[in-house]
Amino acid sequence: MKRFLCALAAVGAVATAPASAQTLRTFRCSNSTVLRVIFDGRRGTATIVPFGRPSIRLDRREEAGGFFRYARRNTELRGTLQQIQWRSGAAEWICRP
């Protein structure tokens, strides 16, 4: 009986969990960097998670058709899910899935 109640509670917890609007995408850039990006449509942010470095949260700036643009200070991420351009300061890389 105890196992049944635990299983029922687990199913209820999964069924009532809020849907996530976050999408994780992984890209390989022209400088061989592997870049993980968490797109959060609900908040209008993209969080860049470079390997071994602190993450960078960018805010949505504009969209046109299938293109997107996220920026903050001197960092920008723009393109489509098939190819992005990541700019940090004066450096810029092309990244693909």
C-alpha cells in the first residue's frame, strides 16, 4: 500500500509540473568552441553557457521572420537555429548545431 501511495504521489507531481518554455541548443563555433544556449521564450532571454566559463544572459532585442537577436552590453547572439553569430567585444564567431 505504501509503495502504491508513493507511486501515485510521483505521478501526480509529474502531471502537475509546469511546462517549461526553455530550449537547450548546442552549437560548435568556428573557433572550435562548444556553445550551449538556453532559449527561454517566456522570459525573452537566451543564456550562453560556454564550457568552463560563467554563463551570460542576453535579452531579446528584435525578431524578423525566422531570425532572432539577443544582446547585452558588448555581447550579441543573432541568427537562426541553423546558424548563429556570436559576438563578444570585437571577436565574432559563426556557430552551427
